[in-house]
Amino acid sequence: MDIAFDRQHLWHPYTSLSDPTKTYPVVGANGVRIQLADGSQLIDAMSSWWCCIHGYNHPVLNQAVTDQLQHMSHVMFGGLTHEPAIKLGQQLVAMTDPSLDAVFFADSGSVAVEVAMKMAAQYCFEQGLTKKHRFLTFAKGYHGDTFGAMSVCDPVTGMHHKFSHLLHQHLFISSPRCGFDQAWEDHCMDEFKQALAEHHESIIAVIFEPIVQGAGGMNFYSPEYLRQVRALCDEYQVLLIFDEIATGFARTGKMFAYEHAAVAPDILCLGKSLTGGYMTLSAVLCNRMVADGIGTHFMHGPTFMANPLACAVALASTQLLVNSDWQQRVSAIASSLQQGLQDLSAHPAVKDVRVLGAIGVVELHQTINWAAIQERMVAKGVWIRPFMNLIYMMPPLIIEAAEIDHITEALATTLQELL
Ligand code: PMP
């Protein structure tokens, strides 16, 4: 493998070409294991950034792609349609809240967020709500790297300062404070209530990640917060967008995180594990009020919209998930993570350890040299990708207890070695 070319010419995520962070050449992946070119096997604790819920090289998903290839890999969706898109649309409508029954297929998570923001904006425009010109969102949020998505990401972790002259200015409030298992305290809602009361006339929609704020801070918060947000959005007639690109498809212990609160958004963004991590595809669902209110033309139509290969594998992946014992799997992963990580709370460098569903987080007091931690973990046969002061794990749902023990033991040793 020409690693020198890779280092000199290929950008990797969130790094530079002048001083790139280390990359590890991969030659294959199977089940929960990634195989490196040097022959070593790594247990994947990242599901390739939340995606590979069924693990790699899954026979059912492989078959779905192979079967679809015999018919067509792609046709434009403008004026044409096909079975994989229709069946996937039916599947998504059936498995999400009954109010969500219109589906827009897009290319990636970031584009889904752009589409959701545009849907909300066009809805308001068509309703004559012309004073509405901004979104309300939270600190520690993350919604993607395109300009619209970036404008609603946490201003610090999203490094807004480099682009602030180009970004539309939205309203930010503090991230939800009341933890997932904490007793609810009414003051947790004060800032949101005040923001909506003061600014609802200018707000197109509230957009955020329900229950788990992911790449902006791995913050888990109370379902009561979602319930009250929904009620207040109804009261002030402000649209509600949930970004479930990371949390969707069982990761938090519910099929969708909003189910923890038994509320539904007006617009829902899905992505990542939609295709079981096989290829890029996202979907934006909305309710009839939004769909009908948008009027005759919704001005968005990506070239690869509803790509048949992606839809076919997404259909196979969602069916595989729905027909599996995912609840038991996620709670077994939660217990193993809990057990394996709990002793780390006593480590002086550790600020907090938290687990929700198939997500485990070790928050440190200080920002870390994550590349050094990653290197030690690779040497111990584990793949993780920490950021800032956060080491987090969200393994494929097919992982076994012994493999989670391997991950948590490797992490405990690494922290002893380095911190
Ligand atoms: N929203 C959330 C909550 C995400 O976690 C991500 C990706 N990390 C995105 C949006 C953007 O998705 P993509 O990288 O596919 O554009």
C-alpha cells in the first residue's frame, strides 16, 4: 500500500495535509474486527462512527447489494422510481412515529440536516411567516460539516470562529443540563422557555440531537427535557427537528432516541447506520403538516437521491435490525460497558463515566493526546477514536461480552500507562 501517497495527497477527517495524524492501513473487516495490513486484528469499538451496527461483511447485507447490482446500481430519481426506494420508504414510515409519513432521501447526514433546515424554512415561507429567519439550538450540538449544518453546531467544537463571517447567525442556548437518570429539576427548562418566549416569532425551528449529544460533547440528558421542548414548540407554534443521525436505529436502547420521551418531531433526520454502514445514505422524514405546508415544489434534489444500491442495503439492514433481538443485545452491551468502565471513575484523570444503551463514555478532566491513546489501544487490539477530553465506545450491536471486556481492560491499562 502506498502510504507515502496517502500521507502526502489524501485528506483524512479533521486533520491536515502538512502534519497529518497517523493512519492505519486496513485490508479487510469482518464481524466486529478490522484487519490491518500488518496482519493484526482490532476489535472495533466505534462501529465506523456509529454506522456498522451489524458488523462488517455481513452475509445478508452483502447479498442485498449483490442482488440489487444485477438490476441496476443507479438511476436518477427525478421522474423515475424503483422498488428499493419504495420499500425502504415503507419500512421507515412503519418503524418511525405514525405522524412521520413523508420521506426525502439524501446523500449523507450533513445533507439530511441541510434538507431538514430547508424543509422547515420553506414551510414557514409558504405559511407567510416571513419574520422567521433563524433556528434555535444548543451548545455541544453537532450536525455535520456543511455550512447550514455547521451553523447549528457547537460554536467552539465546530470551530465556528474560522467561518463565522460566512455563517448565518442562529440562536444558541446552553446544552440540556439534567442528566439522563437524574431527578428532573424544573429550572433545567428555564433557558429554553425564555428563549422561545422572547424569540419565537423569529424562530423557524428548534433543531437538536435528542437524548444524546454526540460529537459535540457526548452529553446524555433527561427525556423530560424532550417532552417539555415538544410542548413548548406546540405552544409557540415552532417546528421541531430531531437529528437522530447518530442516535437512530437502536443505539440508545430505543429504536429512536425520541421514544425515551414518547414524543415525535415534525422533521426527523436519519443517516449513518441506516445502511448498516455499507454506504452513504440519509433520510429526512416529516409529518403531513410540514409536507403539505411546503407547497408544490420542494427545492432540493441530489443527483444520487435514493440510490438503489444504498436503498437496497438500507432495507436489508433495517429489516435485519427490526427482526433481531436488538433490545436484549443493547442492554447486554450496556451492562458489560457499565461493569467494565465503572472502576475507571476512581482514576484521577477521569471526570465522569457514563453509559447509555450501547454507548460508553469516559470523560477526562483534560483534553488528551488522543492519537497516543489510540496507538496504545491499537497495540492491544482495539480500535477507538477519542476526541477532546472524551474517550467513547459504541461497538457494533453484534459484539460479545468477552470482546467488550477486552476493550474496557485495554482502556484501563492504557489510562494507567499514559495518565
Ligand atoms: N448529525 C449528527 C448527530 C452526526 O453525528 C453526524 C456525523 N457525525 C452528522 C449529523 C453528519 O453526518 P455525515 O458525516 O454523514 O455528513
